[in-house]
Amino acid sequence: MLEILLIDDDPIEFKLIERMLKDCYKRPFTLRFAQTLEKAIIILKTQDTDIVLLDDKLNHGLTAKDSVPAIKRIKDSAGVIHETNGENLRKLTLPNTHQQTH
């Protein structure tokens, strides 16, 4: 099962990504959600995570430049994909599959 963590300060993004994955990714997955880097760190320390979807600009002025090193210190094996300028993920190739989301 694919274990995904979405780090975004907007809960609407969670619903959007969840819907997109349900519609496009036909294998089992778990999607977890953290609104802050601090909550994400707790999840990364306690839960398996294959992919981290990261909003480029989190509350308190944190950017991917700040967040990625903290994520990699805890879970170096997880792939990190980040959104920029509030754009939704347009194309994502998921591990062990040829399916893509659009």
C-alpha cells in the first residue's frame, strides 16, 4: 500500500488531492494530512511514509527550502514532491505503476 503524507495549511487541498487519488490511482493507498511541519514531523516519526506532498508556502513563512531538510532528516527514503504558487499537482507518476494523475 502506498503511504502518502500531504503537508498543507489548507484543508481544502487535502480533499482535492484525496479525490484526485481516488479517481486516478487504482491501487490501495493511505493519505495522511498535516497542516504544519511540526505535525508532519510527528507523523513521519510514527507512520510509514513513501511520498510527501508538500505545499511550498506553509503558515509562519516556511517554504520548501525550509521544510525539505527537516523532512529528509527524519525520513530520507520518502520522495518529496512540492506544489508551488498554489498550483495543484498536474502530473504525478506514482511508484511501482505506470498510472499518472492529471
